[in-house]
Amino acid sequence: MTGPRTQDERDALTIEIVFALVTAGLLAAVLYVAVASPALFGDLERAHERAWQGAAFAVATVGFAIRLVRALWLFSRQRR
């Protein structure tokens, strides 16, 4: 794309970024709860709770990053 962006293009980009961030955040929350549920709702030893929560954090972080990149990448492909 060449030249400055129009206001409509800037608005569309802003909305797409917010959409990508919100959906990625929701996905990360769901993944965290799903993976950490044994630690959150179970009666585990402290070490096992930490392990589950660490794994949940890692899965949620990866899910967040993948969703964010994928949503923005698909938006950029649609604009071409």
C-alpha cells in the first residue's frame, strides 16, 4: 500500500487490533482455567499446584500469541 492511509483505513486497523487483543485475551483466560483447573479446584500439594499453574501460564501465553498474530495476519491478507 502506498501513500497515507485514510481515516476509514486507520479506524478499521484500530478496530482490528482491539478485536485481536480482546479475543486473544479471552482465549488465554479460557486456556489458563482449562489447564490450571486441577490446581484451582482440586486438593493438590503446593508443588503440584505450582506445576499446573506454570503449565497453564505457558499454554495461555502461547495461545494468546498465536491468536493475536493469526488475527492480525489474516486482516493484513484481506487488505491486499
